[in-house]
Amino acid sequence: MKKTKDFLRARVEEDLASGKYEEIITRFPPEPNGFPHIGHAKSIYINFGIAHDYNGRCNLRMDDTNPTTEDPIYVEALKDAVTWLGYRWDGEVRYTSDYFERLYDYAVELIRMGKAYVDSVDEETMRLNRGTVTEAGKRSQYAERSIEENLDLFARMKAGEFSDGEHVLRARIDMAAANMKMRDPLLYRIRNVAHYRAGDAWHIYPMYDFAHCLSDYIEGVTHSICTLEFENNREVYDWVIDTLGLEPPRPYQHEFARLNINYTVMSKRKLLELVNTHNVSGWDDPRLPTIAGLRRRGYTPGSIRNFCEQIGVSKANSTVDVSQLEFAIRDDLNPRAPRVMCVLDPLKVTITNYEGTEEIEASYYPHDVPMEGSRKLPFSREIYIDRADFSEHPPKGYFRLTPDQPVRLKHAYIITCDEVIKDAEGTIVEIKAHYHPDSRSGSDTSGIRVKSAIQWVEATSAKPVEVRLYDRLYAAEAPQGMEDLNPDSLRIIPEALIEPAVITEQPDERYQFEREGYFYRDPVDSTDAKSVFNRIVTLKDSWGKKQKAPAQPSKPQPKKEQIDGEVVPMNAEEQARFDRYTDAMGLGSEVANTLARDEKLASFFDAALVGTDTSTGLATIVANIVANDVARQIKLSEGDALPFTPTHIAQLARMVDAETISSKIAKEVFEIMATEGGDPEQIVAEKGWRQISDPAEIAPIIDEVIAANPDNLAKYQAGNTRLMGFFVGQVLKATGGKANPKIVNQLVAEKLE
């Protein structure tokens, strides 16, 4: 199904209709000099989306032509971002550095044609000779060098005979051009720096304008889609391809407006500054707009894709309100995030007339959410409520617990305050109250009227958790620098208390903490001993400048106590499946609920587990694949037979469980199975995707790489630690990208010590 037809898709359809191209090929070509951010997500969404919509292909290419800033860590971050967002690039990851020899040959051809020359003026002179927007530039005196002299100098530049900045290669175009990009632009510059993939083989590196268009041509790209900042570069793009007389079909550049968001910075330089000055904890700090930061905070791939679709594609630069991004994640989570109780500022309540313990069945979802599921809440005479839910001297309109006003404990009973206990400083440390036995939620016959229900946790079963309340990193709508940082962008609550069911659920679950917002278990800092929860977003936009007035009813309505919603019960067969999935297999309630209520999915899942010990973790892997990927494919197939079988899914899960492949590769294998069919083990074998994670297998390769590069080893030992990236890159290259990057980094660091 096509997306709304923006101007880029309209152009693609015109080109297909005219026969200009037989197949659409796009590319996402980031420079690996930082972690990708939400702006890159928009480019990923556009390039991969167009390729998908028109049955084309999209390449992932690292624009790695500046060895002074690039690093394999950034390569992995970019690959991870594309995969996490749900896209799959065509073939292997491509690198501009793969084309260095061909690009050099193209440059030599331009020199032979008299269309390029080696310039030797200093940087300041070159700047002055360029002219202004109202005055023509002046061509360098070195432009008169002969073709033979230019060829000789360029070859010596490549051989490393000159220092940085001593010479450059320039195109000979027009020093009077209105577009100043056309005033003899640079094609190559000297950089006597090791490249993380090419090592010391090169001492010259191509400029973006030269490398980009030719890399597109080499890869057969049809539509080179980039942001408006490169609009003036388009003439150079066309000049290089046209001057070289390259055979059609050739690529053309098309520009769209880049993504700008208020209260946010998108500049890689500024993001790197934040990281290096430790104003944030790293590239994956949940306050950053990086994909890694958004992911760690708890944003979902679907919410980011929906955000990109909502903001659309335009030709005019504008600034998007960050509340649109926040709306996208709220909209994504509201129908499916389980509602749970977490007390951020605990205040002890002793219910003096309650004896014993009980478990209260409580729904995870309100009545207006089409999801089902529940958990058991322990209840006893000692509980904790949030300190904000009690006021000894309440202001007008305060409807929670006071010395004179009872309140309902959500899902449980109504309590009335009897006594307020304070410490020597006058701080309230405990509330003594009594409960009304006939007021239990769902069967209340007490006749007591209360105006609100508050959250609580049972004292002995509640789990201590750290809660991180994230807010916008900048206080200024259009931040300029560090002075605009929001000092309240992070507030840490070290000892909040959460209901026990949350800790036993799946780690990738998102929750709505009642009244507090949506939260996600931090995948980095959480441990078995203690969980850390990040606030993804508040329940509503508290930064909005304009507040909409609440809709007024046609006539006054009585205020109502919050009433728990009724859940449509499972039938006996569904309930039996649910119990088996959760009790015998240990599946999380959400996945179990999805499978149990869908007979087709349940049958597929059960068939995939035939002959398998269902009490192992393999059942969970199969369940997640079936509940997410298989369910989506069944919906897309519209009743047609699936190109894979339950046995294939079981094989795929076993490879993940055995760490033969990573979960990311499993996603790629499934996409091939979904589109082309085939045995997953055969696909992995044909693609060579088996992950090498055995240190004993990787270590000899590292030794060979180190032995083959004694000069770089000496430079590293002399203090050039940037060469760490070179050695890692060479090992990954030697293994065809199959080695586990984390293990490679660890082993290389150990070997170089």
C-alpha cells in the first residue's frame, strides 16, 4: 500500500511511467562520525519507505571519507538504528571506502580531460580567491599546470609525499558561477591519517561532492535523496557525472526539508560536545534525540515511524514541535501499555482493623482500552501511598486522603484516616487508618461516597526501584548552547516502590505508572538486584503554551468516583491456553494473551513447539516471533498461504537460542522467509550470517591483523589510540563482518595492551 503521495513519490512514479528506470534504488548514506538521531530516522523512513513502496531496493552506505572523525562504533550504531526501526538494506553494508580505487581513477580521468588540477595555494588565499556572492572569484595561478604535472603531483599526493594542506585537487568549472559551489570545488585533500578500514593505504581522501555522486552511480542508485542543505551541491553532482560521460542510467539528486525540532539540537558537533563535556551520560543518554537515546528511554520503532509519517515530506524547512514526537509515543502506548502502580514518594499507612493478607485481582487496562489482562495485587494491613496523596491541611479542591476525607485505594478498599504520626522535626512518617470491609472495588455496598482513588503498594511485597524522571534537555525553544540546558532535565528517585508483578514481566515491556506517565525498564543500568525505570513521557504535555478548555457538558453532571473497568472474559478454551502459556511455559501475560485469544496464532505456536521442552527459554523466543512477526505476516497475507511453516520458525528460534545468529539477523532472516520462503538454516548458510562469537576463533585473526600492520602497531603504542578503530575494522573486514563487534573490541583492546 502506498503512502500519501508526496513530491518525492510523485517524481518516482513519473520516472517509472516514462521508462527512465526499470527498478527504483535508493540509499541511506550516513557519515559514521556520530550516533544517528531522529533526523536520520526521517531519512531512513523516506529512503527505505520509497524503495519498499515501489518494490525497489535501498542500500546502506557508510560515507567514510574523513578518517579523522570516523569510527567502527558509529558504523555499528547506524546499522543497529536501521535494523531497530524495522528496515533491511539490500545485500551487504556498503562503504565509500570500498570505491577508493575507482574514485581515484575517475579523478585521474578528469585531470587527463583538463577538467581538474592540483592547487597549492594556502587555505586563506583560496578563500579570498573564491570571491563573494556579488563578485566573481579568481582562479589560482596553479590552474595553469600541465596535465602531466597535475598527474604527477596527484600520484605523489596519493603516495604520501606531502603534508596535510600542502596540495588539493580541484575541479575546473567556473570561478564566476552564481552558485559558489561551482567555483572550482575541491575534489581531494591530503589527510595523512590511518583510515579505520583502509589503514595507511591512502593519504588522500575524496570530498563529499565528488565521492557521493560517483558512489551513487557505482551502486546503480536512481534517486539520491538528501536534505535541502545540499541543494546547491546538486550542480556539482550533475557536473561530475555529466563531465565524465558516464553511461546511463544515472542517478539524480532530490532534496527534502531536514527535520528540526524545538527544545532540541540536531547538530552532531553539539551532540558530541554534550557527550564529551559529560552533560549527558553518553550517546545513548535518554535525553538525547539519538536513536540509541530514544530507544533506551523507551520509545518504540513504531512510534518513530508514525512520527515521521505524520510530519510528512516537504520542500520548505520548518521546525516541528517536540510535542508531536511525544504525542506519537503516547498514541502508540496508550492502547496497549499495562497500567500499574508505583509510589514515587512512599508514605506508610497502617490499617489498624485489617488482619491477615489477601490477593486482589486487578485489570491492567481501563474499560476504554481494547486490551485484556490482569494481575494479583497483594494486600495487607501495611501499605504505602504516595506522600502527595495525603494532605493534613488540604487546599480547596483536594480530593485525596485527608484527616476528614476518606479515599479509595485503587482496585481495593476505602480507607479513613484516624491518626497522623510525625517525627521530631514535624515530618509526617505514618498514617494510621481503618478500612471499610464492605467497600471492596467491584462489590462496594458501603454507601460511602469518595471523590478519587489513589495508588498504593503492599509493604512486604513491593519492590524497590530507581525511577528516572526525564524532561526536555533544553529549556529554550531554540537552544544555542550549554547555557540553555534545562537543569531539571533529570530527577532521580532512588527508592520508589512498585507492585511486584511489574518486576516479573518481560524486560522489554512498557508500562503506564498511574498518574506519573509511561515508563520503560532501563536496559543498561538495571540489574537482577534492582531495576531502573525511565520515564518515556508524561501522560500529557505539561509544556504546552495553550491549554484547551475542557469540554462543558450540556448540563451539570455529578462527579463520579473512578470505577474499575470490566474485562470481557476469555472463553474456557482461551483461558486454558493462557494458563498453559503462563504457568507451564513462563510466557509474559501480554504475549500469552495475544496467542491465547487467536486460535490461528495459537495453533501455529503450538505446532512450532512440537518435540520441544516448552519449559525452556526457547518457548519465549518462539512466542515473541509468532506474536509479533508471524501475526503481522498473517495479517498482510489476507488469507493466502504463508511461505514458511511452524517448523521453520522453530528452526529460526533455535539458532537465536544457540547464539548461532543474533536477534537482529533473525529479523533479516524472517523477512527473507516472509517474501521468498526458504529454510532459515539454509538462508543463514547462503548469506554467511553465522555470528562468530568464540574468542578462540577470533583471537588468531586479531593476531594476524596486528602482525600484518607493524607500523600502525608502533603508532598505537606511541600514543595514537585512534588506531584502535583501525584494528577493529580490519578484524571485522577479515571476517566479512561476521565477528561479534563487542567481542572483537574487547579482544583487540586486550591484545594491544
